[in-house]
Amino acid sequence: MLILTKEYRVRYYEVDHRARVRPVTILDYLQDAASEHTIRLGIAVADLRPRNLTWVLSRTQARFLHYPHAGDCLRVQTWPSGREGLFALRDFEVKDQEERLVALATTSWAVIDVASGRPVRLDSALPDYPLHERRALASDFKSLPQMAGFKEEMAFRVRRADLDINDHVNNTVYPAWALEAVPSDVEESCQLADLEIGYRAPVTYGDRVLSRIQDEVASPSPTFLHQLVSERDGRELTRLRSSWIPRD
């Protein structure tokens, strides 16, 4: 119960044109493993809904070290690693069938009141559950910088397929929108090494989202700041930072 281990075989529809797993697919695996673990711990969304509560993801920091191919088997381990104020921490480690480290991630979650959209105290919302106080990535989740202008902008319309069980856009769709704006020459010659995501506001079906990108200066490797905003009212939805290294 302390650490959940789950295996995934990389399918052909989960890889890019190089037959390597997409970073967002790895994030999907992490979300799936986390959801299964909350079910086993008795703190899943289904356990919270009768009290008009639900989980929302606040921050993600992920490091990608290796990109397996279609057909490879990945083992995801996840565990609740702590509580800090209103936030519950959960960490992840991903390895391939040869025990090669694929990815590390740490996340911060809040329990919110569905009616008000505000976070509630964890001790009043959740039963006791075991913590494994080891962090896959040491992070205090400092706020990402706000973009001052942008280099490029792309528009996306929220589809029904983008929604999760809270009727909001699923948390792995946001980085997909952000990464789509990365320049083609960087995507072709480099691979994503680090990704930080700060979720700030939900978005629902039919909305149009603008994905903006700007170079982060004084960085030795390609690094970008990303911002997702609502086209309708300019509301900031998500801030991200992506760092890239030459392809292996």
C-alpha cells in the first residue's frame, strides 16, 4: 500500500515519428498510476465526491532521462511523499525493462470544494494514509515566472475528448498544447529533459486556449517559458517551463 507499482507496454499510438514514447504519454502513465493508488488508499475522487470534494493537480515537475520505443515495457512506481499545508505531495519513478531510469517526477495536489473551487484542509478531507517520505525530485515548487511578451502563439479549441471526470480539461492536455508551440528545429534536434507545470485555472468544453511561448534567456540549452490563456477573457490557465538537450 505504501508504494504502488504498475507496468505499461508502450503502444504504437503512444509514440512519435521516431517510434519513441511521447513525454505526454509518460505523464498519462503517471496520472493513471496515481489514480489507481488513491483507489487502493481509499482517497480517490469517488471517495471524495459524496462530500462534494475532488482532487486537482497544482504543480508538476518531471525529468525525462530516456525515451523508450514502441513495445518496450515500463514500470511506474508512485507513492505519497508528504503533506505541506493545503497540498499533498506524490512522487514517481519510471524504469524500463532493463532497469534503465526513464523519468522522475514530483507533484503537488489539493483537495477542493467543488461548489466554491477553493482548497480545503487535508486533515478534514482525507483519512490517514501512509507516507513514504522520499522525493524522486527535490522541489519546493517555486512559482514559475510570468511571461513578458511572447514569441509565438497557437490557438486550440477544447474538445470533449480533452475533458476529465471533473468536466475540466485533463491535466496532461495542457503540456501537449504548450509543447506544440516549440520551434520545429528544436524538436527535431533536441529532446525534452525537464518540464515544470503550474496549473492556475480550469478550462471547459468549447473554450479556445492560446498557447504562447518565449525563449528564456541566459540558458545554456534551449529553454522556453510557456503560458496558456483563455482567448475569451485573457485568464491565465497554466504556466510552464521546458528545457531541452541534444537527442541521444
